[in-house]
Amino acid sequence: MTGQPPRPLLSVDEITVAYGPVTALHGVSLQVSEGEIVAVLGPNGAGKTTLLRTLAGALRPRHGQIWLDGKRLDGIVPEEAVRRGIATVPEGRLVFPGLTVEENLQLGAISRRDRQAIRAEIDELFSMFPILGERRAQPAGTLSGGEQQQLSIGRALMARPRVMLLDEPSLGLAPIIVGQIFALLRDLRGRGATLLLVEQNVHKALEIADRAYVLSVGRVVTSGPARTLATGELERMYLGMSRAR
Amino acid sequence: MVSPSEFAQQLVNALSLGSIYALLALGLSMVYGVLGMLNFAFGELVTITAYTMLFLANHGAPFPVMAIGGVFAAVIASILMELVAFRPLRGASFVTLLFTSFAVAELLQNVFRQAISSRPKGVPVPSLFDNAVRVGSVRIGVLPLITAGVGATALVLLTLFMRRSRSGIAMRAASQDFATARLVGVRANRVISLAFAISGLLAGIAGVLWISRTTAVQPTTGFVPILEAFIASVIGGLGNLRGAVAGGFFLGALEVFLQATLPGKILPFAQAVALLIVVAILYVRPQGLFGRRVEAKV
């Protein structure tokens, strides 16, 4: 990873986002290049989820702009953001519990028209996640947490996103499952996916990320290559947590 | 004891009344599931179906044309209702939407009164409906038979649509978690319009069947259907589509059973007795007979 890529795929330019009178993000900027894993770190309430929700079109920035591959993205609705190439793996996974595994995946492709390709990709996903293949006809609500996380990621993949946003994919999962999910994310990057990852699990996130931004109280307080951040004092200074056990 | 013949006839009656209630409850539940709103103007869709049938009959249309025209009018009216009255209030509170739907119902009833008549008008239906067919030793009314058949067919087709089609899956997703459905790409406006269209379709089909029984229409014709739809969907667990169907058949069966078994003196109060039983059920199971625990609706 030497040299600066010509233009970032996703560019967030000085956005300010507020919930009524409460400002959650103050002029946040960040860039994600094609094929990168970028982590956004920070304590609770730093504005990480707000950032992802804004990128996904669920919130509108008061100021600032969001660009995806040279096109304005701010101010559009979530269903339009998906069509432009932003897919979200939301916090808490949020699979549709009453829909089957297969229907959840079909729904992930709701923005697409190419039915033949969708079929083939669902089969491809089932060979990538054999456990989901076994449970294709089961309601998603009957899956374990780790399986639901796989499904949520699979659902996002079905939209063929340019950038995938992941909100706390390790939340509430057993350590061994967290390891599997992060191995999967690394694998996805190997296949050319671009990921923007919000995580509380700083250690794990910095292990797979190329670069990271640290948010605190709605501002970017530092950013840089993941390797540099991992060895620095940042974890203790800004994140207020000891190294992962 | 009832004779086998009488039993068979009452069974068909129960299935026929039940399928009308099931269609109505489903129409109400469909919109509730997606939007979290109770549309009390739903009954007026039945009235619109009836007046459209009357209008077409006055212009010499045969019954099938009246029926299709009536259903079509209900679908269009339902979509327009959402566009004009509810869409501008998207995101408003439950109570706001509820009162808006009362206002729409009231407004439409007054339009019917002013533009048509406040008196009941007869809607001509084929005399064939009054006949009975003989199956072995059993005589069964043609209309209940048709009603049960149409109702069952509509329910099966709707189930297939909700299960198999992409739009059906999107609607089910939206009724489980609207915000997440949008996040994966389900278009909010489209899925809401579709919910109202299907709701109108169900009101229309149920309306044709209802009017075939009552053979008359007046501005307040929608009142009983909306009431039965509401009761049936509450029994089934509001927003639960399978529950709505089950609740409809349960309510239909209960009313027919009470009509058949209550002693003559109490018979005029059959509906009241039915409601009492419903209240007793809801006292024990507030989430409805088939509903899951009440889930928070955001």
C-alpha cells in the first residue's frame, strides 16, 4: 500500500449532523479508497453509529458533503443509497427474524433487476457460508448470533455494494465467533470489497484495517495507518480502554 | 342434536362468513403491519365497492362486470386515500393517523349522503345466489358456497404472492422492521402504496361478497365490515397476517354457531354474546389468540 490512490471512492467532507438541538458530528471528514478496510474507532457516544447512519442515508447532514465515486450522496434516502452502492450491516445484525435465510438474502438484492445472477449469487453465498445453506428454509430468527451476523453480511453482499458499512459486527458475539467474522472481513477485502468498519473492539479492528479514524465527542481526533495507531498510546488516551485480553 | 344436513349447511355458512371476515381483517392488518396505523376508513372501501356496483348495474352491466368494477374502484380508492390523506402525515403519531382515518371515513360518508342518497339503495344480484344445491341428502346455499370458494381462492393467491414474489417478501420485511427494510433497499413509498392497494383489493373482494348477502347499500354500509375486521384482527393479533385470517374464521364460526344454538329469546343478542366472548378471550390473551407477545412498534 504505497502511494496515494488517485481519488478516494468514498469521501466525507466536513459533515455536521445533529439530532434536533444536539450535534452528534462536528465537521467530520474521512476518505475510503477502493479495496481498503477503514476502521472508525472511539468510545460510546463518539458519533460512530451516527456517521454510518448518515452515510447510509438514514440521517441528513446539516453541513458538509458526502461523495461516492464523484457523485453527491448526502441528502438521499436509504433505499437510494443502496442503489448508489452503499450497503449496511447494521448494529445488532437486524436480520428479518420471520423471513427465511434465503428470503433475507433475496431481500438484500431487492435493488437489483438481474434475477438470474441473483440466484447464482445466493448459491455462491451458500457455499461460502455452508451453515446458511443448511438453514436456507429456516426463519432467520432461529439462527445463532454468529450465524445471523453471517447472514447480515451476506444480505449486504447481495446488493453488490461499492462500499460496505459495518456497525459493530463483533457486538454480543463469543470471542471465537468474533475471530471468524473478522477472518471473513479480511477474506472479503481479498476479493476486492471496500469496507468501512465501526468497532468497539479496537484491537481486532486495527488488526484487519488498513487505516483508522478515531472519533471522540463527534470529532475526528486522530487518524492514520492502522499499524501506527495500534502501537501508539492512542488506545489509552482516546479510547480509555486497556489492550484487549 | 343437529342433523348431518343442517351441520353441513352451518359449516358452509361459517366458512363463508369467516372468509369474508378473514379478507376484511387481512386488509386492515396489511396496512397496520407495514405502517403501524389503523385505517378506520377501510370500511368505506366496502361502501365504495357497493356504490360502484350499483352505478354499473344502473348502466346495464352484468354482475361479473359489477363485481370486477367494484373491486377495481376499491383498489384505486385505497391507493388515493394513502396518497392524499396519509402520506402527508408520514411519521405522525398513531393517534394522529387514527383520527385522520376517522376524518376520512366521516368525509366519505358525507359525500355519499350529499352526492347519492342517505337512504338504502338495492343492489341487484343474480337470483341464482338464492338457490341451493343438493349434495346427496344435504342442501347448501349457492351464495355461501361461492363466498367460501372465492374467499379461499383469494387467500391462497395472496399467500402465494406474499411468499413467492419479491414484492411480497419486501412487504413482509417492511412489516417486521420498516427502517431496516429501507436500509437494504426496499422503497418506502412503493411498499406502502402496495400495502394500500392489496388492502383495497381485499376490501373490494370482501365488499362484493358482503353486498351479495345484504343486497343493499347506504352511506354507513362500511360500519359493520370495519367493526368485524377490527375485532377479527384483534383476536388474531394485530398486524399478524396469519392471525387475521384465523381470527376472521374464528369470528365467523362463532357468530354462526351462536345463531344456530342460542335460544330464541337471546338470539337478537347473538352479536353481543359474540363480543362478550371476544372480550373474555382478550382478557386472558391480550396479544390475541395467535399473536406473539406485543412487540414495540417504532
